[in-house]
Amino acid sequence: MPNIKSYSVRSIFVFLCLWAASASPSSAETILIMNAGLEGEQLSNNDLLRVYAMKKRTWSNGEPVVVYTLPNKSRQHRDFVYNYLRMQSHHLSRLWHKLVFSGTGSKPEVVNSAAEMLEKVANTPGAIGYLDGTEVNMASQSVIAVDAHD
Amino acid sequence: MTRSLVTRCGFTAVSALLASIAVGEGRVNGYVSQAAVHTHDNAFFEADTGTSFNFRELGINGSWQFSPQVRIAAQAVSRRLGDLDDGDPKLDFALLDYHFYSAESSNVGVRVGRTKNAYGIYNQTRDVPHARPGVLVPQAIYFESIRDALLSVDGVNFYADAYRGAGEFAFEVYGGKRKVEGSVVENLMFQADTSGDFGTADVLGGRIGFVPAAVPELELAVSAIDVKMELEDVASFSPLEVGQAFLDIVANPSTAGKYATSATIEPFVQLLSAQYSPQGWVLTAEYLRVDIDLTNVEILGQPQPDNTTKLESYYLQAEWQLNDHLSLLSRYEYLTFDKTDRKGEVYQATTGRNAFTQYTSGITLGGRWYFTPDMSLTAEYGVFEGAASLVGANSVNYDQLDEDWEVFILQFSFHF
């Protein structure tokens, strides 16, 4: 079980995303999470796409957007990209290559496990990520699970 | 002057990046590719047909985010493309990015240094293997003979984007100077290596992109670039040499370009782009028009009439990602250097040169196998009519190029 952080758990809301519920069974456990400081942030499907395309750089509260991703080899990443962003992970990789290799931007930071994702998102202001909710104990960290909507 | 300053700034940036990477704050990315090219009609940017392995790419870059507003990034690239590019390492970009305004739905910033030009869909990443649809970017639009002038500038690049109810608008405007390598422009204009050089291009360009909110899978863009190049460092001909050159031109009019002593080329490049990427598919189309003004032309000091030609090209392309490992590609493309002379007949009649070098149309079929998301093998077969897209290298005998030709390419690539 992951360590409980020393600072207070500000809010814990866990909703399974409507998309995920209606998508393929393999992604049914994929949960989008945000740092607890982003509570109340409205996130539409297009916003989420712009976040992962590294186009949306600032949240409504003024904090910089910090994007985390699992390795592009992982099943979880491919499912997330396919079901939440509605594109192929190779196409998203190409968008990231365009930023990195043209000097115009950066790709998201890669984390290697659900536990690391949870810890990074919980401890980084403005952070967003996704994980398999069955792999970690969400209640132990100060993150909010997001219900992305149109 | 500008170049040496930029190069110096670039190497300073690279040193700073290496230092930042050493302390774990920076990021490093790169790619490597190696291709085998098989031809039997026209060689591919080389003198000889057959199988050639003279095609490889290596790129490495680093970036360092000082703060949410300030970032530096630099990239060095080595590209071996037959006889056209020798693989010498080059500073691809080296820039300081000051992203001075960022709100929830808009961004404004400026980049200074050597920056890649926002032009169409593929210009900024045309050398990055996995960012391309197949082994090559579509040659009808991204053909080699104008690559250098359009690739990047040593100057300034302003960018802004705004997300509104209708969708997302993105603007970029850039200007500066660009060094043009080799003799590609002379080969394009004269199919001869003149004594002088179109060594430097003055570049001013911009791009407007739009992604509608109702169809976020669709991207539309308009790009325009104005380029000006003058023939520099021309040799002076002695009266005896002038006499010999005159006899040479009378005997063989197609050699006239070799004796150009003055010329100004001003291409105005206009590109429309559309890309639609519903799940599993990427459909892309681009249409290019270039108005090329050729003025101040002198052959052996004798003024020649001004000339304007209108280049036109386009392609339609479909990519299909079947599963995590396999994607397929098909593309039709068309290019003519002069839309009033689509088959090069007037060109041949007036210059005595090969009409087939003035247009290309063809079909490309390909597939890519991803061993992992970062390692792949791409195979591509192209069948073409006309050889305009092969213009560029000095070693090619343009008068010998065939009208009908095929090329088969296998490329391995890896990213990190």
C-alpha cells in the first residue's frame, strides 16, 4: 500500500469516467487524475485533447499545466489515448515528436508505474495524469479523479 | 556574420544544455535511421542506379526549461542523402523561447536564434523518421531543391494561439536569413552549377492554423513564405573565356545557365494544408503554389529578360493504423515547375534540356512495422512519371533522366 503523505488530504473524489465506462472493457479501470489544487477545473473532451497535445499550457486558476504519461509501450497508455483522446497512440507520439524535434515544445514527462503516477500528480501543482484505478489505493493520495465531459 | 553569431550562440546553448543535462534538469532526445534504396531507371539523388545504402540520418537535441516562461533548445543533425547531402553535422536549431503570455485559452511568445519554419504539415519535422508518413515526406510539396531555403531562419519567430468557441487558432510569423547549401537552387533554375552561388536567402513567412471545436480531428492551415536570393561571388570572365563560352552556348544552348553572372530569384510560396485524423486514420492533403520571379539575369554580362514562372503541386495521402504494430500508407502526388508548360515541352524547345525534369506525378504505397513504438521498419514503393522531384544533386546527369521510374526504399529508424 502506498505511503500516506504527511500533508493533509484536501479532497478525494473518485468518479469513473463516463467514457471509460462506455469504452472497451480493457480500459474500464482507466481513471484520469488531477492534483487536488485543481478542484473545480472544468475539463471538456477538447480541453483534454489540448492538454495531451501540449497546447493548453495554463489552468483557469493560473497554474501551469504539468502533463504526465505512462510509457508509450504500456497497454494502459494505448487504451488511454484511444478511449480518452480518440486517436492512435502513434499519432499522439507524432504530435510530441513535432514539438521536441522542431524545438517548439516538450513532450510530457514519462512515469513508469501507477504508483509513481499517483505520487507525481499528488505532489505537483497543476499536474494531470491517468492510471489504472485497481493498481493503487487512490484514497491515500490528494488527487481528484476527473469526469471529462463535452 | 549572422551565421557565425548564430553558430556561436548555438554552441553556447548546447554547452548550457549539456551542463543542465549533467545536473539532471534538461532533457535529451534523438533519432537514427538507415535506409537501403533500390532503383533501376533513375538513380535517387545519386549518379548510379542499383542498390545504395548512402541514406542515413542522425539527430540529437536537448532542451532546458528554466521557468514556465523561458526555455532553450538546440538540435544537431547529420543527414546523408545520396550525393545531395554529405552527412556533415549541422546545427538544425538553437533557440531561446520566451513564452511571455499564457492564459487558460491563449498563449503568446517569441523565439530567437535559429528556428524551424512553420510551413505546412511536415516542414519542421521533415528529417525526423517517425514524424514522417512513410520513409519520405511527400516529395511533390517538400522537394529537395527548395528544402534549404524553407527549412529554418536565423532570426525571430513570433507565435500566438487562441482557443475560442469556434475552435483553436494558431499564428506564427518569422523572418531572418538562411544559408543555402550546395547548388540545389542553381540546379533548379539552370540545371547547371554556376560560378556563383545563391548562398543566402532572405526569408519572411507565416502560418495560420485552425482546429474547429466541432471536429477536433481536423486541422486546416495556410502558410506563405517570401524568399529572396541573389547570385553572389560570381567569377569574372576574361575576353578569351567569354569567347569560348559564347561558342559553347551557340553549340549547346543548354549550357547557358553555367555562365550566369547575375540573377535574383524571388519565390513567393503559398501552401494550403488539411489533415483529418479520425481514430486509426490520418488523411492529409496539401496544395502548393510558388510564383518564382527571376530578375536581373545576365549571361556573361548580357542582360536577359525577366521571367515569372508558377509552380504547382499537391498530394493526397491516406495512412491507416491497423493495430499497434502495423500502419499502411498510400499517396498520389503531382508537381509541375511551370503550370503553363505541364509536360516541359516549351522548356525543352527553348533550352534544349530534358522535359522530364519539369514534372512528376506518381503513386507511393508503403507500410511501417513498429517493433516498439520507438523502433520501426518502413518499406515504400513509388512509381513515377517525370523526374522533377529528383532535381537537386550535382552528380545527376539531368539530360539522361528517364520519364518513367520506380524506387523501392527500406528504412530502419529508432527514436529515444
